[in-house]
Amino acid sequence: MFIKSRKKLVRFLTHRRTSDKERVVLSLVSEKESSSPNKSKNNADVSGKWDVMSFQDVREIDLSFLKVLVAEDNMINQSVLAMMFEKMGLQYKIVSHGGEVLETLLNERYDLVLADCYMAPMNGFELARKIRASNESFCDIPLLAFTASSNCNDHQRCIEAGMNDVILKPITYEQLEQKMREWTQRIFESLPVLDESSIDKIRLFDDHEQSLVKSLLQIYSENTSEELRQMYCLIEENRMDEAKKKAHKLKSSAAQLGALRFEKYCDLMEYDPRLTQKRAEVLYQEMYSEYEKSRAKFKHYCQSLEQSSYVSV
């Protein structure tokens, strides 16, 4: 059984999709707007990280990577958006106003917020200002505005409130999908394969030989690889609940070591309310790819320590 599963796993992973397209995504804000004296320093600081992204990872990231929170008070628009997101295959939640967005963000993790500018009781402008002024972990989450107005003054209000982009109503599928693809690439690229500062913090408690870090590399190389093999078998047997539990366990290890992309795919699998075998396979192949990259970077990190005489050779 082990040999058979191992061979099938190898075949599965060798057919991962790649893309040779390199993208450069520019923000809504022009150079002139970004230097506007009306824009608050706080909003510029937290939203500026999304202004220009040049992607080093050239493959196109599947939309299943994205988890979106939508604030829209019109029931017809809610239904249309839900249909579009379902077709795109991304995770989403729709709420009715800005206050529900803040409450949701305090309890759940999302990658992106889409907010109608003129909903009640808390509109999109007020929501953006509250998010940007907060000290919460989501203070720099990308914010996209829905508006029926093409008036440049409305767009300027969005920027000054701390929003990052604008989607004009009525919303078309092509328009929404293009924006979601652009922001999926941005958000993916913003996550490091391995956040070395996480390992630096662990080293504070290590000995001169860096025994702990070296042992963690061995565990990450051997145990995590075996956990992923077991997850593949669970997916192959369509045991989704058990696969989700395995994703939770792997996510904890990834977060501790700062393997943030690997952690993100684990999180997506764990919390997908409608996880199917087909979607689990898509998430798994991306998860495994990011694990391999993070393991290679972790190994290089340890080798760099040795070369810098932090570790006795």
C-alpha cells in the first residue's frame, strides 16, 4: 500500500501546472494621487505596501488561494456576487455592512475585503478609515471599493480613506475575475516562502551549536514529508474530515517556522466549508510545492549559519 501510494503521489506531483507569464500589477493610485496632501500619513503607510508589486514567482496562482470578505447591502448584488465567486472557485463570505466586516475580521482570517461605498449603517469610506486606524493584525488588509460612480472625486475619496482599488458597478464577471486574479498574485507574492525572522526568534533559545535549529530542520524534512504523504492518501480515499485535521496539524508547524505560503494552503484546506476531493487535490499540489520551497530555504538558512561560524562544523 505504501509503495503504491508513493508512486501515485510522485506521478501526481510531476504534473503540477506552471505558467511562464510574468506579471507586474500597478495600483489604482497614480504617482500624483499617492503624493496628495489630503491623504493621511496613516493610510499611506498601511496601504502603500500594495502600490506596486513585481512578481518573482512567475506562475499564475489559482484563485482558490484567495479568501474574500464582501460587504454589500443590496440583496440582488449579494446573489450575483455569490454566483460569480462560486464560479471562480474561491472562498468568500458576504455581510451587509461595515460593522459586520469589523466583527468578522476580529474572529476570522481573510485576504481581501470588498466594500460598497454607500451601504448603511457603516459605509465603505468609514469602514476603510476604521480598519486603517486600528492596531489589529488586519489593519493593512487590501480594501477594494464597489461604486456605481465613475466620478474622479469618488475615486479620490476611496484613496484618501485608505482603499487600494475600485470596482465599478454594475459588476461584470470578466471585470471581477480580472481584479481577483490581480490581487491573488499580489497577495501571494507578499507572503515569503520562509520568514527567517521566525527562525531567528527560535535561535534566541538555542545553544552555541544551534542544536535546536538543526533538529527542527530534520523534523521538518522527515516528519512533515511523511505527514503530507498521509494527507495525500486521505484525499485519494476521499476522507476530507481527516484531511482537514491533518492540514491543521501541518499549519501549526508551518506557522512556527515562518513557512507562510505553506501555512496559507493548509489554512485554506482546513477551513473550506465545501471541500471536495477535486479542490483538495488542487490545494494539495500547491501546498506540497510551497513545502518543498520552504524546506530548501530552511536548509540554506542552516548552511549559512555554519558558514558564518554560528554552528560548529
